Amino acid sequence: MTTVRTRIAPSPTGDPHVGTAYIALFNLCFARQHGGQFILRIEDTDQLRSTRESEQQIYDALRWLGIEWDEGPDVGGPHGPYRQSERGAIYRKYSDELVAKGHAFPCFCSAERLEQVRAEQMANKETPRYDGHCMHLDPAEAQRRVAAGESHVVRMKVPSEGVCQVPDMLRGTVEIGWDRMDMQVLMKADGLPTYFLANVVDDHLMGITHVLRGEEWLPSAPKLIKLYEYFGWEQPQLCYMPLLRNPDKSKLSKRKNPTSVTFYERMGFLPQAMLNYIGRMGWSMPDEREKFTLAEMIEHFDINRVSLGGPIFDLEKLSWLNGQWLRELSLEQFAAEVQRWALNPEYLMKIAPHVQQRVETFSQIAPLAGFFFSGALNLDPALFAHKKLDATQVRQVLQLILWKLEALRQWEKERITACITQVAEHLGLKLRDAMPLMFAAITGQASSVSVLDAMEILGPDLTRFRLRNALELLGGASKKETKEWEKLLATLESAPISS
Ligand code: GLU
């Protein structure tokens, strides 16, 4: 019997997402339950967006939760390299094979031509997709142009009609029409593969037997299935896990809910409780008990108990469960966990430089800088009264800064400052006009230690969370305001950043 092998394949392009931990947990449980292996592969073919910091954060977040993998970039294994950016030659070989077999073709179309085709299709109310222009080139001629170094991508051929039967472990067979599929780009002009080619090639070469991935990938399943067919490879079993949702049922997104695992660590959740809660996303123990460990989940795991109704990720429920876990710790364990959380040398060393010069006794630390050890703050709306700005402008400044910081990828003091400055200047203000609002939202006080440093230390999620809370306390943004301010944001995006 073949050994069950599952994997997660996160792209290291942002904060370590709760959704990644969720998919990882179910893949881990499935593999362990069958005595199999669980692999971590890093899908970093998007050179612009992938970073090593984000990759490290994924490892840290999963390990914090207690999720371990048998093979991966950092632990090695017999099927490496496990980072797609190090597997370029492999993808080229398989792309060439598809072209040689006539299942894929080089495409030389310019961005302008593609845009024009798209515009015409839209005008005719057709689904925009590639029109097959280069598919009809003489193969020898196409090869000559490739050899001459002409810029091109490689596209896969797809049937133009009929339906693809997608076998899903949870839904049975799902039928998806080929008329909705584009001739997917497999290799980009920069010579790197897209998700589709790299994912199929790697799952095959890494011996993956079962792929449990998020439901958002279901619509693209036909392309993957076709690629397995073109290569003549056995397809792994597919399982599309239900999407996590906000309490209002929308897709879990950081604009509504903190989505980074790091946020929950900073908020002082116990990793075991967090993992327990993630395990309850669409799944339940046979006896419906709410509190269980990873070992218990593995012991009783059954993929058929996954229910497809969108599981809701709710901060309040998570907090309740965490409370249950906390109360069952011994006092010694409780004290040790508190220390590990934020009274550890590493965190105190981050705060020390900002506090040491401002206190005369240790007992002044908590009143001055207690916000470093808090989650949501008890904010006083009076703190947001502003000398120059009326209440609407205050909300506008907070909202624009929040949006800018939601998009900020490298969380460093200089970049945070640049975002705030840019918003302030765009509204005809100075950085120092925006600062009282930052102090109020982030520290809950009119003044404290340097708030820009504090934002860097608190990290992106906690900072955004507090800004969001402040904005909500002041009444949020109406639909009309959101529209207007989004326009303003767009003009701001195109404005140069002054440093
Ligand atoms: N790189 C994809 C992601 O970031 C992997 C999806 C899959 O599991 O195939 O979610």
C-alpha cells in the first residue's frame, strides 16, 4: 500500500495566515491518522511578493501552534529542494515536455494585444480569455522564435467545450464547464512557472497522495486535472476544504478580522487552545466535545466529519475556549505561560530602550507602557478631539492610515512613518497633526513612549486592530464615505512618497 503523503504549499507573501494553519492542521491530521507523512513546500515563484521573512514567519507560526512537518525547506528530506524558487530547471524540463507533446505552446502575444482582445470580448459580453492566436503558429516557426530569444510565455491547451469531472473527497463529483477555462500560462516570460505547473509537478515528484486545499482553488481544478492527464500521471485524491468566514459570513479577511497567527500569539492566546479552535473549523469530535488536544484530534480524525457549511472564525468563541484552557492549567503552568508570552527577555529588550529613560522606578512602567502588554484598549473618545480637524476628518485620517498600513508589506518604523506622512500631506496636514490620533489609538493615552516605535514593536496586526477599534469607536466610515475615501486613497497611491 502506498504511504499517505499530504502537504501544505504556502506562498510566503504576507503574514502567516490563520487559513494556512487551518489547512496545515487538517493535512497533518489526515496524514498522521493514516500513519503517513506531512510535507511543507514553499511556493515562492512570485518573485516580487515572496520574502524569506514571510517564509520564516510561516515556520514560526506553525511551530508555535505545535504543527511539525516531516520534510520541508528547513528540515530537508529526500524529495528536495522544497522551495520552488530552487526548482527552476525541473519546471523547464516539464514545460518543454508538454510543448513537445503538443499539449502546450509558446505564446508571443504582447500585453497590448491581449488587452485589446480582452476589451473586444468584454464589449461582446463574452468571458474574457485567450483567443488561441499563437496556438495556430507553425511549431517549427514558434521554436525558431523561442531559440532567437523572443519574449514569450508557455500556455496550456484546454478543451473548448464539455465538462470536467472533479472528484472531491467532500462533495463527490463536481462538474465544471471547460468553457470557463482559459489557456492558462504555465511558464511566465521570466522563465518561472506559474502555480499550476509548479504545483502539479511538485505534488507528483514529491509523492503527494492526498491534496487537502482551500475551496477557493476548486474553480481551477480542471486545469490541474488536465495537466495530470497530459503528463500521464496518477492524480492525487483531492479535497477542497470549506473557506473560513468572518462572523458576517464573508470570507475571512484582515479588513474585518485579524488573520495573522502572530496576532493571536501577541494577544496572549495559548497555542493549544488556538489549534483546538482551528480544529473546530468545520469539524467536530465524534462526541462533540469542544476542548481537545492535537493528539486527540488525530486519534479521532475522520475527513468525512468535515461539514461544508462555511466555518466561522469568531474571536469571541476563540476567547471563550482559550479561557477554558487557561483555567485548567496549574498555577505554575499559568505563571510560566504568562512569562513565555510577554514577560520574556526578548520582548522586554524590545521595550526597554523606550522605557528606561522615561521612568524613575519600575512601578512607573505599567502606567506608561501597559499598552505593550494589552490587546484591545479601553479607549476614551475624548482623546480623539483634535485642534485642527473635525470629527469626520479625524475618522478620515484614521481610515486612510489604516488602509495604507493594511497594504504595507515590510513592517518597519521608517515605512510606517512614510505611510502616515503620505496620508497627512495628501490631506494638507503635517505628520505631527496625525500623531495625536496615533497616540490615542495605539497607546490609549495622549502621550507615551514613541508611538512609531511602539507600532513597529506591536507589529502589523495589533496595530491595525487598534486603529480599526478606534475608528469603530468613533462611528466607523459610512458607505458613502468609504467610496469617497477609497477614491482619495487611489490618488494617494499614485502620488510619490516623500521620505
Ligand atoms: N501556493 C498555494 C497557496 O498559497 C497553494 C495552494 C494549494 O494547496 O495548491 O495557497
